[in-house]
Amino acid sequence: MELRLYNTLTRSKDAFRPLDPNLVRLYVCGPTVYDHAHIGNARPVIVFDVLFRLLRRLYGADHVRYVRNITDVDDKINARAAERSISIRELTEETYAWFRDDTAALGCLRPDVEPRATEHILEMQALIERLVESGHAYVAEEHVLFHVPSMPEYGKLSRRPLDEMLNGARVDVAPFKRDPMDFVLWKPSTEGQPGWPSPCGIATPGRPGWHIECSAMSWRHLGETFDIHGGGIDLVFPHHENEIAQSRCAFDSGSMAQVWMHNGFLLVEGEKMSKSLGNFVTIRELLNDWPGEVLRLAMLSTHYRQPINWTRQGIGFAAKTLDKWYRVIGDVEAETGEGNPFESEIADRLGDDLNSPSAITHLHHLADVAEHEDASSALKRRFKGAANLMGLLHETETEWRARQRAAVSVDPDAIAALIADRNAARKARDFATADHIREQLASQGIVLMDNKDGTTSWELTR
Ligand SMILES: [Zn+2]
């Protein structure tokens, strides 16, 4: 199969050719750890997990290196730690553990390297020194700033006119900046703020700006130039533009990453998510109500470059789909690898710029094909293997049902009693009461099924 990826840098979908097929290198901007991650944060994590799985299948698991950083130095972190009267390390450790648990529940593999910004200060300082020596950065009032006019190709990724970039950057026009577009590489810390010895002979301890982190950590773990850099569309400018400026100027190279991939925005019920609108929803809250796999399928139902409208209806639809798919596979083992033609068909669809909606449509078709086969059928095992490539159907039907029961507090004895009441009502031809009981259970996501042999069974549909 051929992998084609849309590249924000070229604005075109091109065949992917790694710099070194023996080690395909992927970098994705990770979380700033100060609070629970929201569902918008989950989107790049899930999207690039699918890419990671696909690359591993194409090049071999030992020939892909996925790096996703952890921003653990940031003014929001300082403020939150002070607010909670805990140390910065305590806050970032706790928050990062939440993030790790949340993303594991969403079926995401751990990246190969999850570097922390605070453990890469030396690399940042080295980059800053290089940029100052080569005339791309300068020291002013204990800050180090990148001088944007020193890089003629600045703005190539976002392709924005200069005045728009100025607005987008919301630059504070500090009097010591040589150009309003210049951005901070290093800034002085006051007492109480985290600080490290400053580079370039600056006496006051300081801390890095945000953008320099990613240039330093990708350099350390992937080299001066690598294959794919990913993140949310909101990072194109200024963050990624600045990463490119720093890395290319520090290494005097023509490119930082060959392919730049960006996932689209996430809306909640048609609106921009914000705390003031009251529609701010964390991954953790959603996981209280739904298995992570349901959230994953709901997320992948929209192509990663399109804006996604996150709705309860979409989640419900994903839950129903998984319920059907688990019924189809039962407890069979997955067949994975090149020998599984279903898996290859899914890989082909994902190979077209991660077209997950097309892959899901095809999984529906494969489920229909496998559905009528007997339980030992190779088709069921192949269908499961195909879904596994997207990080779906890793459990058995038995495990899935157990998870659903655990997710909602359902009392099987109470349900059995209601079923008995309903049967008695039907016997007495009191259909109003019988229907009422059915609807009452349905409102809790419990669906009754009247079997041919006269018994009634029930199933959770959420
Ligand atoms: Zn970054």
C-alpha cells in the first residue's frame, strides 16, 4: 500500500517517503500539564495514535519512533500550583498521571518517548546560544529573543500576511524588541518562579519560552531533521512557525520536518468549547459515562482535518455500532498481520491521508460479511484484526458487556423483577403497563428483547 499524507507546508496530499525507512520519526506537541485534559485535547492524541499504528504496520514496530512532549514549565502551571499550595512537580506529576490514564482508556499506545521540558533545559540553552551566535537571536533586558526578520522564509507554513500574523500572535510590543514579530526564547524569572542558570551570560536565572521546548526535544530525540510533525490546527501559528524558525536557523537546514500534519477544531454540540459557555467537557467526565472505546470511535468518525462536532448523539451512535460489532465477533481471537486481507483493506483506506470515516464505513461492511458466519469463522477473526488496526475491538464480547455493566449501575435483580411484572401485565392484556415498564428501562439504556421461546432477555445499549 502507499501512504499519502496531506502536508500543511505544501498544501497538498503527497506520497510519504521517510528520510530513513529504518527509523520513521514522528513528533507531536503534547499537553501542558496543569489540569484535566478536555475532549479537544483528546483529538490529536487519538488521530496520531492511528498514524502511529499505521506506520508501525508499514515499517515495523521497531522502525518507528514517536515522540510526544510534556510541557511542565508554564505560567499556567505556576499559577495553579500556587493556588493549590502544592509544588510544581507535585502538580505536574499528578496531572500527567491523569493524562496517561485518560489516553490509555481511549485505546492509545504510549509514544516511544515522552520527554519533559524541564529535563531538556540544557538542549534549549544550547539552541539559544547557537541562535545568538549566528545572529538569529539577541539578548535584551535579560530576555533572549528570536529576530524574525533574520529568517526570510518565516511564515511559509501558515502563509499569512504579516499584519495578520501580528494580530494572531497577540504580541506585546515590549520596548526592547527590535521587531514587533520577535518572540521570546528565554525570559528572566522572579523569586518564586521556576528558574535555571541563563544562557548568553545573562546573570539572572530564567526559564524558557514555550516554542523553544519542541525544537530542543525533537532535536534530542529525533535529530535536526525528521519525518512528520503533528498537532492541532491552532498550533500552526505562531507555535509551529516559530519551531521551524528556531530549528532551521539553529541547524542552518532547509527543513525541520518533511510533513506537517494538523487536526481540525472540535466543537461541542455545534459551539466552541469554553468554560464560560458551560460546555467544557473533560475526558475524565466522559469516561465516567462511556467506555473509552466509544469515545475513540466517535472521534474517528470525522476525518481528522475536518472540524468535528462532538455531540451526545454521535457518542450514542458509536456505542450502538460497537455493541453490534462486539456481538458479531463474540469471543474470537483477532487475526492480525499482512496475511489478513480485511486488515489490508482498512490499511489502504487509512493510507489515504488517514481516511478514518472511509475505514469505518468499510468496517460496517466487513461486520455484515462476518455476521452470518459461525462462531469459529476466520471472517470474524479477520474483521476483529481489521478493527484492531484502528485501535478498536481489542476486547472480547464478554469483556465488553462486563465493562458496560460496570459503567452504569445496573441491578440485574431489579431488572428481572421488572421483566416479571411486565410479563404478568401482558398476560393480563394490560399493554399500557407493559409498555410503560419497557420504556422506563429503555430510558436507562436497557433494552428488552422478547425471545421466540417466550423468555425475555435484556441488553445495555450505552
Ligand atoms: Zn510544539
